[in-house]
Amino acid sequence: MANGVPFFFDSIKDARLKKPAYDDPASFGLQVFGNAGVIDFRMDQEPFAWIQTGSAARQPVLADKDIAKQVSSHEIPGLDLIDAIQNNRAPLCDAAHGREITEMISAVFESHRLNGQRVTFPLQTRQNPLTLL
């Protein structure tokens, strides 16, 4: 990415069946690793987000019952877009962010198409990788 922040995507076939003890039932999620610890988001579980620092046990940090539904249904970005129009401001996720997100998702499929090879940004292949599988 332009700001030099590294990110990785990892997908393991049947990993849902090999769930860790804390992930019951096994679920889809996003983990953000930083110098101080890990934030773990689980879209289909409550609480929605956890934080773990050092060797301490994971602690829930976001337990709003409706947040996962609002995020997965795109309600939150939709409401933000409406507010941005009404208040003459840029939305939190603008067209440039949308392009970067699309590039990241395309990179997942491009890496898969290339048998797990590392891909760099911008992607060398400017064609939709799903059409090349």
C-alpha cells in the first residue's frame, strides 16, 4: 500500500473444522496484529470483537448485539454515506478506498490463480482474476 503498511490474507481449506478452543463455533473473522497485541473481529459471534495483549487472556471489547448485523448488511456505510451527503463531507470510505478494497479482494483471487504466489500492488494483471480461473 502507498503508506507502507503490510497486510496478509490467509485462507486454509477446512480450517473451520479445526477450530481453536476459544472459537466455538468456528467462524469467519479478521485479525489485526500490532506491536501491542491482537484485535480479533468475529462477524458471526458475540461479542463481536476481542483484544489480546501479551500473554493475557483475550478480553471482549465490543459486545453490541446489533453491530455484526449492521456491518454485514452494509447498514453502517450506507448511513455514513447519507450523513456525508447531508453534511457536505467525504464519506468514511470514499471511491479511492473502494478501489483499494477491490484491489485487495482481487489480489486474493489472483494469488489463488497463481497457486498461492505472493502478489504485489498494484496488481500486474489488470483483468478480473476470477475470469482467468
